[in-house]
Amino acid sequence: MTETKRMTVGQALVEFLAHQWTVDGPIRERTIAGVFGIFGHGNVAGVGQALKQLNVEQPDLMPYRQARNEQAMVHQSVGWARMHRRRSTWAATASVGPGAANMITGAALATANRMPALLLPSDTFATRVADPVLQQLEHPHDIGIQVTDAFRPVSRFFDRVQRPEQLFSIALAAMRVLTDPAETGAVTIALPEDVQAEAVDVPVEFLQDREWHVRRPLPEKWALDAAVSAIRSAKRPFIVAGGGVLYSGAEEHLRTLVEATGIPVGTSQAGGGVLNWDHPQNLGGVGATGTLAANRLAADADVVIGIGTRYSDFTTASRTAFQHPDVRFVNINVASFDAHKHGAQLAVVADARAALEELAIELEGYEVAAAHSDRIAHEKADWDAAVDEAFTRSGLPLPGQPEIIGAVQSASAPRDVIVQAAGSLPGDLHKLWRVRDPLGYHVEYAFSCMGYEIAGGLGAKRGLIADGDDRDVIVMVGDGSYLMLNTELVTAVAEGIKLIVILVQNQGYASIGHLSETVGSDRFGTKYREYDPQTRNFQGDRLLPVDLAMNARGYGIDVIDVEPGAAAIDDLVSAITRAKASDRATFIQIHSDPLIYAPDGAGWWDVPVAETSTLASTRQARAEYAQQRMAQRPLLG
């Protein structure tokens, strides 16, 4: 007879999660490192009670941590997962209704970034014995639809535990998706509030240690042979390296390949760190926010080798980056969906590390021509000089963002982690940040979620602390993103977690302001100004009397407010140096001029412009847009 243990569904689920392990070669670590939770009706008597019980009886079995925002809980899970190369993440529990709904943005971010995160939103009574309950949605045409159903399109796995007995199969299926490199993303288990607290006989086997081995599929021989043939025939090959290189731990294998062949590399945002910035084959970011060096080589490439990239519109510059008339794509990806992007006929569905190992063997003796190597070196040197110039200290009272990035770069250590997500900073960092460590560049750009920065940085720092890694995490955030979600500063203070947050105060939305200009809308609605009742807009010169440094100070965090002036950049460097020497979290504010831009990388992003307008600025923007679109290609190869 199967041995069982009488437990509630909440207790069984929490204990089950505590015994799941991810195995990747010699590395074995907890799949679910802990649970973030904000309690309310729905989870306080179920998962909440289970966590309390474990905290009393076995406090190290499943750690619990508070958060201040449900969305931020998921962001912390993603930040942690990035530092652990997707082998480990956290679970997040929320209450019925608004608590659950507030997690949906985090779910979308995790799925868009192919990052594992386990979400446990509460649901209304499965029995409907108390119906409708507080915070329950009601649809006359379908009474069964609830808030948690909104998780379906933003999750890689979704199920609802309608009966206690369903928990066993649902939990195991959820773990399979969390640990599968091709399928991972947000995994959502909806938990009705009555079912969470209901007792069930749990097989003891369900509660024992279980290992989930990370799949590292080898390339099929016919696909590898076709890829090798295409690369060997190439005169000007070009590699696009994405996050899959880092998640598979393949950066050394990539370095070996490019050093042997001389093939240049451009990186997506997720691929930052696959090579150190000064490696001769690393031309930096590619695409809409890429470097001039990478984009010039990409434009002339006859074979494009995508490794672990999902080929977003920014990476392909909205399908204008690759201009060779006979360009072909070799797409190496563990996910078939991504490997076949752009109609590629040379798709290699395989783990990045496994494929790179095979390519290094099969391409032995192949090298790009000396003239092409010379061009790679020349383009890289020119771009490096452009970055040096952008980092030059101007002495202006309001420095530009490139100068600020240069100051942060000079004050940071080689292994420090830069965290960013939205606004104009991702584009400038993609061009300018000189990555010096595989885990040193963490820009969430698949979803580019305003408000990710502080919570994601906190999760990244947690992930490093767990590994005994004392490097600093430096979060750069614009005032727009800061206002979206800043409350996890309280979490950092509560737990004594050191985080360095640099607020770039530019009085509005710098990125969308610039984009607004390019589509002929003259920065309408993108400035933080007092409302003008005469013009009926916010486009005037009266800045808001908002003090974000005071806001951060009110959270109990150490604050350094850099005063505008000729010494602002020097003061910023000093502030970062002080923050690094401290063992406490520090918030640094610096004011900037949003109209000073990074060097042009010749990338483009397709944002449609109104086809007809009474505004001259819009008509001019439409003409320029039509001209740019002429360079778009289907990129079928």
C-alpha cells in the first residue's frame, strides 16, 4: 500500500516545491529557491499557512520573503533566474482578485524573456459555496471565468487545481516546463482559496527529492552538415549571439570558435557578456540599438549565424539589418520556434553549447579572409574611439546620458552587474556599455518593462548572495520607470540587501520623447510638466516640484543627491565609489539633459507614422518613414 501523509493542498505544494532539484551536468541546485508572498484572502489560509508551518518546523526547507508589489515578486524571480542561468527561480503567491491580477505583467515579462518563474495566484471558491466572494469577477455569459484566466496567454503553462487530487499531476507538469530550456517561462498554477485549505492524502513519494535534468539536445547530423556547408562557403559570415549562449554556459565555446575562424559577433540585449567588450571579434550590440561596427558588418554578411537568439525586431532592426542580396540564415536554438524564425531553411534545433562544440570541430581550418579580418578590426577601433569620445566629460551642468554611463563604467568593477530595462537607457547601454563579465550585463529588453529595474536588480543580488558572490549590482533607472515601481527599495532595506540604484532624472520619458519626435508628434505627452490650462497640455517649461531623492530617503535607504553643475560627473563617480564601499543600499540621483544622444549606430526601428496629418512635422516624418521602409526585407533564407 502506498504510504500517505494527510496534508492540505497548500502544505503539500509548498513541501513538494522544497524537494525539486535542477541538475545541469555537475551543477545541482534548488529549482525553487524560495517563495515571495503578499497575503490576503485566498492565500493566507492556504499557501500562507503552509509557509508559516514550515517556518516553525523546518525554517530552512522553503524560505519565505516579503515583497511590496505582486508584479515585483515576479521581477525578482526573473532577476534571480538570470544570475542562475535559468536553473533556479522563485515562486510567488498572491491573493484573490487584484493581488493575482497585479502579477500578470510579471508573467508576461518572464514568458517574453524565456525566464522561469512559478506563479501561484489565488482563485475564488471552487465549490462556489460563497458566491460571489469579495473581489470576484462575474461574467453572466460564463460564470467560470476569473482573474486567473488572464494568465493563460502570458504563461507557458497554466492549470487550475479544482480538486485536491489534481495537485499531483499539475505540480509535476509545471516543473517539467519550468526546467525545460525550450519551453520555460511563466508557469501558473491557479489555486482556489477553498481548495488550498482542503486536506488530501498525499503520497510520500510526491514529497521526496526529485531531479530535473536540463536538456542539452545535440544537433542532428543533417542539420549540422548543412550549416557547416553554408558557413564554409561564406565570405563574410556574421554571428548574432543571444541569451541562449549564456543560459547554456557556452561563452567559452563561442570564444573558441570565433578565435579559430575570425567570424565577428554582434549581440542581442540578452546576449551581452558572451564575449568581453575588448575581444577582437566582439563588435557589440547589433540591430536598432546596435553599434555602427556591428551594423556595418551585419549589413554585408552573406551568412548570418544566429545562436540562442529569438531575433526580435530590435535585433534585426525591423528586418533592415541584413542587406546582402543572397543572405542566408543558420539559426541555432534549443527552441524550434526560434530556430525557424524568418523562414530560415538552415535551422539547427540544438543546445547552444552542444552545437558550438560540434561547429568548432567541423569548421576546423576555416578562417575569414585577411582583408575581412582587417575590416573587422578597423570598424571595431573606430567604434571604440566613438565610445571614448561619448564618455568624455563635458563639464556641462546637465550631462548627457552617454557621459553618465561612462562615469558609471569608470567607477564600477569588472564583475559588477548593470541592471536596466526600459526607456532610453537600454539603447545607450547596448551601444556603449563595455561588458567585462558573462553575468555583468542584465538588460531586460524582451518585454522592456518600465519598473523592472529595482525589483529585477534585487532578485539578481539575491541570486549572487546565494552563491557567495559579493559583486555589486548597479541598477540604472530613469525617473519615468522609477515612478512606475520603486517600492522594493523597502524590501532591500528590510533585509539589509545592498543595491546601488542610480536614478537618471530627465524630467520625463526620454526614449518616447525622442521617438515622438521621429513620428512627428514633437514630444507630446512625454514631458513631466505642470498642466497649462491655456494650451491644455503638459508641454510648458514649469517643471514639477517632485523630489525623488526625498522619496527614496523616506524609504530608509542611503541617498546621495548629485547637484547639477560642472562637477556633476566627478561627483557621480565619487558617489558610486562611496556606495561601493558601503555595506548598505544606496540611492544616487543625477540630473541629465535628455537631448544629448549616444553616437549613431545606423540602426532603425519600425514604428508606423500617421499616413495623413494636418501637422507639417508628421507629414515630414511620414516621408522619412516611407524612405526607411524601402530597406525592409522578408529575410527568407
